[in-house]
Amino acid sequence: MNKYQEYLSTRCIECTDAQFSTFEKIYQSTIETNEKFNLTAITEKEAFFDKMIVDSALAIIDLDLTNKKCIDVGTGAGFPGLIISTLCPKSELTLLDSSNKKINYLSDLKDQLGLSYNTVCSRAEDYAKNNREVFDYAFARAVAPLNILLELIVPMLKVGGVFVALKGPASNEELKASVSTMKKLNCHLQNIYVDALLDSKEERSIIYIVKDTNTNPKYPRDYADIKKKAL
Ligand code: SAM
């Protein structure tokens, strides 16, 4: 077992040697594709494993995603989605991003990695209008402030579904700014898990928000309105 597998194991996240070798392939592919178009600023291997892979793996701590409908909103080059798909192959995972080239890249990568996920190229707010109350879990990392993400994501969740927001050290401020948004969207804060990454020791917060009732059909509003004034 290497240090990353050990770190994950102490958090009850099993990562087999085969799954770790998929992570190596994800690293290689991201770096090769980075030469054609920009996927990540983090290219040094140890930093990539720490800040992209281990960071993304923390998304599944304490979750059983077997047969659960999940979505990674604003997946970019596949984070946390590719890592969730590797560690939870029985999840029914959708990777969504508005960038055509990133979604084409992830679609081509699926067979190379032997993973199973759907890809969707759409803006989250457009997708949410036609895919309401569908998902058990939604994930988002480095996409937008929490009060904006909530309006994009909560409509997609089933009642009782959970939004898992991967955030850095400023999570308390984002939560404070989201109190009225959560009220209007009929959802509540369930828990916050705080941890430090293995190598960099950077702090990470995972925020769990549960949807309580069906979302009013007027949400999400158009993105310009969401950005102008969060709920
Ligand atoms: N989640 C990835 C990660 O952690 O590496 C990507 C982060 S990147 C900074 C933000 C991504 O969110 C971009 O790929 C962008 O295209 C996507 N994005 C931003 N707003 C979006 C929206 N409203 N709908 C869909 N994708 C969006």
C-alpha cells in the first residue's frame, strides 16, 4: 500500500492497486491533454495526486454510492467525477460541464480507463430545468460560490438527496452567505467534514446539504439573474 492508499484507508475509503493504477492513467492523460488544451494548472505529480486525486476522493467519505444516481456539476477535466467513478464503479454517475472540449475529452477517456459514466455538455442551469428531482447525490468542486451552486444544483436533487460541496478553508463564510438561499430552496445543512490533505496539509471542507421538499419550478433562474443576486 502506498501513502495515498494508506491515507484513504484511514478514512475508510478503499483504494485497490487496480484503482490506483487508474489514477496513474488519469494523471498521464491529463498531462498529455494539457499540452493540447488547458485542463489544470497543477501538473507536478505529487501535487496532482494530493490536490486533485486525494482531494477528489474525500468526496465519497462515508457515502455508499452503489446504484445511486450521482452528478458531478462543472466537472472540468473530471474532478471529482473520474475519481468517484474509479472508486465507486457501481454508482450511476453523470459528468456535466458547459465546455464541449472537456466533455469530448471525458467521453473519449471512458473506454481507455474502463470506467462507466455518462457525459453531458450543458450549462447546469439549463440541465436543471429539464432534469428535476433526479439525483441522489450531486458533487461540485471549484465551480462557483455555494450560494450560486445551490440554485443550480438543488433542483436536480431528489427530495432527500444530498449536495456534497467540496470547499477550501473559506467554507464558513460561504455557508453564512447561503443561509437565505437554503431557506428559499427548502434544503438544510446536514454536516460539515473538515480534513487536511496528505502532502500539502491544506484544509478542505466537505459540506453536505439535504433537500427537504420539491423545488419551486421558478428555480433555477437564468444565470445572469443568479449572478446578479443570489437567492
Ligand atoms: N471541478 C473541476 C475541478 O475541480 O478541477 C473543474 C473546475 S473549473 C475551475 C470549473 C468548471 O466548471 C469549468 O470546466 C467550467 O466550464 C464549469 N462550469 C462553470 N459554470 C458552469 C455552469 N453553470 N454549468 C456547467 N459548467 C460550468
